[in-house]
Amino acid sequence: MISEVKKIFHLLLSVAFSSTGFIAAVTITVLAAREVSSNPYLIGFPNAVGVAGAVIGTQMFDKMSQKYSKNKALSNTFLIGSLGGLVQISSLLIDSFILLLVGAFILGIGQSAALQTRYVASFVASESFKATALSLAVWFSVFGSIFGPRLVGEYSAVFENWLGSDLIVGYFIATFGMFLAGLSVLLFSQKDSALNKKLVIEKSLKLSELDSTARLLTKILVLNHFVMVLIMSATPLHIKDIGETIKLVGTIISYHTLGMFLLSPILGKLVDKYGSKLFAVVGSLILILSCVVSLFNTNILFLKIGLYLLGLGWNFTYIATSSAISNYSISKGINLNIKSDSLVFVGSSIAHISLGFTYLNFGYTNLIYFGLLIGGYLLFSVKKFTSLKSL
């Protein structure tokens, strides 16, 4: 196991740094949008534009992997993302919504590298360690879960005194997190690693050419992520609107992201042993339970539990389905990981774009009811797929 971890150590380090930066930015972005824009319907747009950046970043990563190597693709994409944090700092200094959008787009490019790291880790691992390697890459986002929101909460007052905005701290953390992630990949990768070779894709299919298995795996991944983003992105607004502080926003987002990442290594080992379907079903059930608990959303304890369970349910389904997609991509010699992540980003973008309209017109509780409905359909989709274990 130690030799396997050495192969992916630089990847794990990059996830720790990039997730700290990105989660810090996510914690405050809808609040930053409300601060620099007079139109409440636009509050979800920066995150939506960030998702669009992740779509472009995923395509950039794919092209650079084939032209150079996976390691160079990751490091370059992370370093580009760090520039987005600088632009977002500037947006708050001069109250520019346009710059906030531009910065979110560039930071999203960096986030695409963090997401692709799970597949890169699985690619280089031995056959019996693939799901575990993938889950370890996801697990290292725990560092971001802990340090990202907490740093925002602890130092927001300092930055308000220095620069006139308590939100700027999130984008400072994002800038340095992405930069350090890029350096980690550049400085600590093993010279003889297969990740330093050009990626060879035997077949690059269009979405319309994917078979039923590939389409169902992609649908499960998209629906799972959509429900999580829908509720998570509305939560900071809800917390502020019931009279709580940005420190509580950071705390609850930290609970949520811990649920997303904390148990990943254990899940990876179990998926390697028992297959993906069982854990995708359990994940769907936990996600539904999280929506039920979150209906009691004026109670802070229930809100913490609900958001933690939301992250945990997402994690079960995410690890299980990503593992199946990774195995499918390798066995078929195609880049389903790129196709599926691109559609995940599209779904996430829709959730963010609609946030201003849906939150203002329907409220937090009705958004949770909608998430509950989609969660039920997700469970139906997962149970319908009888061959998931074999992948």
C-alpha cells in the first residue's frame, strides 16, 4: 500500500491545497455576489460561470494530457486557476460584478483539475487499488473542508479592517491554494511515473454514441451532484437571512464538506471489494434522509446534521459511480470521465444560474422538497442498473 500511495502522493497534496482554496471561495461567493450586484436574481451567476470555467478546464486538461502528460496538464490547470482568485480579490476591492464573474470562470478552470485528480490517481494505481486511490484523492479534500471555511470565519474580521470587506479572505485563500496545488504536482511527481507520459485515447466518442451503461452512469453522477449543489449553494443565503453570521456559514459548510470527503478511503476499499451498486443505493438513501432532516431548517442543529448528511450521501454515490466510470473508461479505452464530468458541470451550472430566482420565489424549504423529489428519482435510477457491481 505504501508504494501505491507514493505513486499518487503529489496528487493527494494538490487536492489538499486546491480544495482548501476552492471551498473557501464557495463559502463566500453567493454573499460576494449579493455585495457587488444590485440585482438579487444574479447571486448564483458567479458560481454558474465558475462551473462553465470547469467545463472549459476539463477540455483543456484532456487536450494537454494528450499533448504533454497528465502531470503537466494538472499543474498548468491549477496555476491558471490561481489567477482567478486574484481577479476576484480585485472585484471586491472595486465592487465589480463583471470582474467577479471573470474571476469565477478562471478559478473554475483550476477546480476542474481538482476533480480530474481522482481519475488520474485511479489511472496510475494497480488493479486492486484503483477505487481506493480514487477515494483517497477525494478524501484529501477533507483538508479543504476543515481549513477553507474555518479560515474564512477566523480571518474575515481581519480582512474587513484591512481592505473593507470580510469576504476577501476567501479569495486570498483560493489564490494561494490553487498556486500551491500546481507547485505540488510540478515539484513532487516521480520522474518515472506513467503520469509523465502522453495520454493515448483509443476512442473519443460523442455523447450520442455512448451506450446505455455509459449514459446511465453519467445520469447518476449528474443527478447526485445536482441535488447537492442545489441545496448547498442556497444554504449560506438562508443562514444569513435567518440572522446568523458568516462564521456560522463557514461552520455549516465545513460540516457539509466533511460529510462529502471524510469517509472516502473506507468507501473506496469497500467499493473495490463489493462493487459500486450497493454504495450508490446507500448514498441515494442518505441523500433523501438529508433532505428530510433539512426541512427543519430554522433549527441550527438540524441544519448542521442535514448538510452533513447531504455531503455524506453525495460521497457514497460519487465514489461508487466515479469508480465505475473509471473502470469503464479504462476497459473501453475511451474518455468517459471527461464526458461525464462535463455534464456534471452543466447540471451544476443550471443549479447555480437558477439560484437567485428559485431562492427568492420559492424559498429554502421548497428547494429542499425539490431536492427530495430528484433524490427519489436518483434512487430509482441506481436500483434500475443491475450490472453496476461488475464494472
